[in-house]
Amino acid sequence: MEPPILQSLAERLEPGRAALIIIDMQKDFCVDGFATSRAGRPLAAAQSIIPRLEGLLAAARAAKALVCHVGFWTLPDHESDSGPWLAQRRRATYASDRIAIAGTEGAEFIDELSPADGELVIRKHRYSAFKGTDLDMMLRAHSIQTVVPTGVSTNVCVESTLRDAFEYNYYVCVPEDGVASWNMDLHASTLTTVDARFGLVTTCAEVMDIWGAGTARPAKPAAAE
């Protein structure tokens, strides 16, 4: 029997079933003078999406859509590194193996997008927010069917996360102006791939419009005493 399908963007983004996922909007990835900036990465694109993500975050909170902040988290002394991971990190463009070290200022979320009380915070050691984390369990516990991945970088951590989300049977809706990369050609390539295989490409304004008119998440019943 064919399963039911949520066809429209509005259906998929109904606040009771959608989660805003903000990926790697941390000082090491977004703020001048921190790790990727010191590695020579252009930050203009990442910084340009911050105001739009502030608006999207405010809309999610107002609609009571689930909000999840995902941050890269490298354990000190290479405790979270494997040989293959370390080798590739050391040759990656504008990267190093000293990014978002656990407990450092660089690993903190930027002030504009800092988590509020009650919002999910996921720490990851790999590109995908699903690898080695409890993200899938937490989303299912909140009856989430759709993820809205945002943040940086479009072609690496965002793409890795959305691919896994699709494989875990979530609808994927990517706001094209809510993600960014140091290489906007790669950014565009990811969005083309998303549209072809993994979900819907939308905009922050479209998502905000739906959440502004959407139905808030129902309150969970109080636990029996």
C-alpha cells in the first residue's frame, strides 16, 4: 500500500511536524579572527545569511516549531579524530584539525543565533548532524517529519546532514538563502542536487510566511503524577 505523501510546501512545513536545524553557526566558522578566518576562508557569504536566519529563528519560535542548534565539536588531543578523518581535514580547503575545539570560544554559537532554553543542542564530531548523535531520536520523539537545514557550509555539513535526513525518511526543505559556503559554485551545485533528489528548495521568506500563518505545535500533556 502506498504511504500518504505530504505534497505541498505548506503541508511539509506545518509547525507541528517541522524542525528548523541551524548548522555550525559558530564563531570558528562565522566570525573574523577565529579558526576558519585564520585559515583564509572568505566569510562574507556565511555572515550574509545571519540576518535571515535571525528572522527564521524568530518565526520558528513564534510558531512553536522545533528548533535544533547543531555545532561542530572537536574533542581535545584528537580524541574524536580517526586517521582517515584527520588526514582529510588537514588537506581540506580553508580548514584544519583545530576547528571548534570543545569548550573553546570558537566552538560557541554566534550571539545572534544562540540557543534559547528548551531548544535542542546537538554536538557532532563529523559533517552530518546524524552521525554519532541522538538527533534522529530527538526528532522522532517530537513527531518531526520535515527538517529545514540551514547554516554552513552548504556543500559539506549542510549537505551531509540533509542527505542523511532523507535516508532516515524525513522530508527536506532547504531555504537557498539560509545556507552558504565559501565557494558559492559548490553551494549552487548542492541546491541543484537537493532539488533533483533530496527535497524542496525554498527561501527563508517562504518558510517564514508559512510559519507566520501556520498552526502552533500543540502543548504536550503534563506527565501524570
